[in-house]
Amino acid sequence: DIQMTQSPSTLSASVGDRVTITCRASQSISSWLAWYQQKPGKAPKLLIYKASILESGAPSRFSGSGSGTEFTLTISSLQPDDFATYYCQQYNSHSRSFGQGTKVEIK
Amino acid sequence: EVQLVESGGGLVKPGGSLRLSCASSGFTFSTYSMNWVRQAPGKGLEWVSSISSGSDYIFYGDSVKGRFTISRDNAENSLFLQMSSLRAEDTAVYYCARAPGHGENSMDVWGKGTTVTVSS
């Protein structure tokens, strides 16, 4: 099975900061990677799919990049609504695994 | 409005069974692959199972293989998860989620989840 590892696990940042989260796959997944945002008590929301395509309705301050085994999610200017937990997920294989999550906290 | 609504969660004893349902509306359910994803209390997301639009392809995570069965009724626009031999570690919020289709298998629409608690 493909293992997904996110870093950092927790990130403290201020409004207006540029934030980058990394996701590494244990083997190549081409560009079959999605990023989700989840707030406490709520279902996840799709932000980015196919590594770099912004989901309709997601703010343009979110961007994704990478291919193969290394991927990044960038928030260009952190907004109050962005404090949440972010998950990457691979769907290259039939077993669709998630990363362990990165919690973005207020500094 | 595109919507998924899960139901069927509850308290069940270890070794017991439970059947979850996911009712869809606002889109042509029969043309989309579907997924179950769970989240244990205070933990991250775990993919549970996927089923193709016509039920031709079905996949399970290792932790539920042989115990859980995914199915769908396209006439009723519904997705199901039959869970048996339940364990304490199956305690979680269970979400159903849609794959966008056209070769894209991320999850673009999610329900609000239903809670399963396995405890004696």
C-alpha cells in the first residue's frame, strides 16, 4: 500500500503569512493527489485535485504543486477562515490513502 | 442542490453488525463512483471502501477487508456499508463521498457523517 506522510503535523502562523505544507508518497503517484480542508465537527472539503487544479469555489490563495512523490499545498496569504486541518490523499492506486493531517493554528 | 446524507449509525456491541446508508440527491447518482471514509475520535481520515458506478469495481482498506461490504442501489440513489464483526477500533464518524468522475477519483462532495460507536 502507498503511505502518505505530511509535514509538519502542526503549523503556527499569523494572518497574512505564506504557508506551505508538504506531502510525500512512499512511491510514485504521478499527479493523482488531492488536498482537503477540514474544520472541527465538519466534513472535509476538496481544495485541490490532480495535484494542482483548484476546485471550483475554493479561494485562489490556495495552490498545489508537485508530481511523483513530493507535493506541496501553499496558502499565499493566510486568512482567519483558513485555520483548520489539511489532508493530502492519493488516488493512484485502488487503495486511496490519506496523510495524517497538518493542523494550522493561530500564532 | 447536490447532497449526501448518511444514516444508520449508533451504539453497537463488539462483534455486532450495523448497516449504514447514504442517500444522494441533486445529481445522477448512477454515473458516479462512491466512497466511504471514516474518522476515529481525534484522529485523521481513513479511506474505507470504494465502489464504481455500476458496482463492477469494489475495493476495501486492509483494516475492514472481510468484515465490511459496500453496495449501492442506483434505482434508489443510495449507497450502503454493511459492517460486521465490529471492533472498538471501528468507532468513528463515517462519511460517504462522491468521486467527480471522468477518470478523476478525488472526493468532491461529502455528507455530514454518521457516528458509529462500538462498545460493550
